[in-house]
Amino acid sequence: MELSQTIASLSGFIRAEKGCRRYDFCQSMEDENRLFLLEEWDTQENLMAHLKSEHFMVFRGAMNLLQKPYERMFYTVFHPKGKEEI
């Protein structure tokens, strides 16, 4: 509950960070203890700045409330010039 509240309180600040395209916080319908955070950034530089931000440090501190280690995955999507994003 505390982790959810912390993430929710940070969402507005993180969405306002330079380059943040998406910041979605979800809970599994099958397991209420399984949480998902999906972030999308316009450039790797802006993502790296976010990972060094005060907001991310607060988020990392909140992760200490978890009973099990969390899994973090990064995906890179390439959009060729001249092609519209889908």
C-alpha cells in the first residue's frame, strides 16, 4: 500500500519531466501484490536524466518496501526517419 501511494504521488512530477512520453502504474487483476510500472521516454539521454533524478531516488527508496526483489526491464524501440510512429 505504501509503495502504491508513493508511486502515485510521484506520477505527476515524473510525467512532467523532460522527455517523458508515458508513465503508467498498474496492478495485476490476478494478483493484487503484483504491480507494473511502464515508462516511455523520447531519448536515452532523457531516460538517463530521469534515472538520476530526485523523483527516481524516492522511487528506489520505496522499492525497499517490497518483500521480493523487483524485476526491471528496458526495451529500445527504433523508429526510422520518415516513418510515422504507430
